[in-house]
Amino acid sequence: MTTKTLAVAVFCGVFLSLLALAAAAEKPAWRQATPSELAAVLPSRAPVESEHIETEMRTASGIVDERGRFIAGVVLITAGYSAEGKYSHYLIVQAPVEIGGVKLRPGEYAFGWSREDGGDTLTVHFNQAATGALVGTANAHRIPGASRVESLHIWPPGDKSLIQIGRFEIPYKVGDR
């Protein structure tokens, strides 16, 4: 191998390495949010339609990227509110996300669910929190095998890319913008 050929090979290797690093840097890295981060971003009383419904902060779960954008949710305590039976959770989305085929833009959402087929599927309906307008519905399926029951768990995309409600899961994808 000549010196010129070796120099071209080294240059190409360095160039390709830099391209790979740039591509990896463009995709945000998400991690599990800490309880204190969740307490700072989620309200103790969520604005849902015309009410401010209490939240159960010990059920809060979410993810955050290196830019400080959250996708986080918490269980609503709806007893005594008009939302009782309609919504079960409050969700803050600060980056575009697609949950089970439902595309959510950054904003605030309330969602609830119903069982449809004898217990193996939940139909989850996502609504604008401020107006109650339906954004879309998605199916959550029972997690195969034994799983820990969680009121809400939003897994980081690198781990499972799932939102867990009880023993049910909905896949999600975070958008780039």
C-alpha cells in the first residue's frame, strides 16, 4: 500500500466516523425523569376542561431528553369531578409523539380507557385537556407473561418504547422536532 493510498484510507475513515457521530448527535437521548423533575413539570391540580383535578404525584412517570423536553403523565383523582369515568390520566407532551398510532403535538392531554374484548385489550382515548376534544384512540394490549402492575410507566425509548397502564402496554415513537 502506498503512502497516498494509506492517507486516503485514513481520511475516509475519519470522515465516516465524524458522519456517524453527527448522525447520533441529531437524535435526542431520552432518559427516565426523576421524581423531583416530574414534580416540577406536572401540576398538583391538572387543568382538564373547566376543572382543576387533583393528581396523584406518587404515580407520576415520564421521560426527558437532553434539551429538557418532557413526556410525562400522572393519575387523575377524578372522584367528585365531571371527568369521573371519562379520564384516568393527565399527560404533558413537550415533543411530538405517536402513541399507538395517535399523533400528539406538544401540549396537554387527558386520557382514559375502557375494556373491549373481555380483558386483553384496552381502548385508550386521548383528548385535549383544555377542551375535552377527542384526538384519537389506541389499543393497549396485555403485556405477555408476568409483569408488575403500574398505574402509569413511560419507559425511555432506548429501553422499551412503551407506555404501561396497569398490565397493558402501548408502543410509542418520539418525533424529532
